[in-house]
Amino acid sequence: MIIALDVDGVLVDCNTSIREYAQKLLKRQLPAVNDWKDFAFPAAMKMTFEEGLLFHESIVTDSTLPYSFSWYPGATDFVHGLLDAGHDVFFLTSHWSGYPEWVTARERMLHLEFPYLDVVFTHSKQRAQFNLLLDDKPSTIATVGSERGRLLDRPWNRPAQSMFNPYIIVNDYAEFMKRV
């Protein structure tokens, strides 16, 4: 089976570093990542409109931030498990527009651990060739369809889960492995 894996929010924790960055920038405490109720950073961190603008203007000029991200616990073992089970795995992720360091940092991180896996950057994930996608963004899963997409449960996507939805939700890596 060809399996596509989203990176940020699924395998890599960018949110902790981004929250720390935003707290230093805004000089105030922001909601913990586990309390986020929105996919967009400014809304998730309860920023004012002005703070959100400052955050986005500032973040694209910081070339060190994307190198501070780390793998979620168990993420690399999960990918190795999929490979060991004989699946064809690749990374399917979106880059931040206007933030060139994002692509370089992400490729470096992924290829250090998985030098032979492909990394595909696109904002149109539905166009990629795969049998199954694991992602944390509800709109992406809605676009690819529930027959090809699984939504990884995360605090920031729970509001979308609570509505009538077409998502097949997996709670963790182990549950995804059981369903493959």
C-alpha cells in the first residue's frame, strides 16, 4: 500500500516551538498546545488581529525557527513500522508560503532519519498518488475523501470532529497501524 504521511502536526511537533516563539515575541503567556481549539496559529493562541499580523510578519524572517522542531514521541518508530510491514511510504506536506527556510529545514530533518524516502511539498495533496493519507487537517481529509484519508486526533482539530463529518479518525499511530 502507498501511504502518504503529513509532517507538521502528525510526525513533527512544530507547535511547541512556535508557541514559545510567539510568547517571546508578544511578551505574554499563550494557551498551551493541548488547549488549542483551532488549526490557525493566531486563533489557536488567542492572538488579537494586530498580534497575528506581527506574528506572521516576524516568523517569516526568522531562519532558525524551523530547525527547532522535534519528532513527536513514537513518530520515527511508527514510520519504520510501516516500512517494515512492506508499505511504500512518503512524506506529503505543505510548506509555509513566503517562508523558504521551512522547506530546507523540513527536508533536512526528514532525510536525516529517512534518507531514502521522498518528500513532496504541495498545497494540493489530493493530486498526489497514494492509497492512504494520515493528516491532522480536517479540510485536507475532506478534500481527499474518507476512503483515502485518516484524520489524526489532535486538540486543534477536535472542533471539526464534533460536527457531522466525513472523517475516519485515528487516535494514535498504533490505531492507524491496525487499520492499514
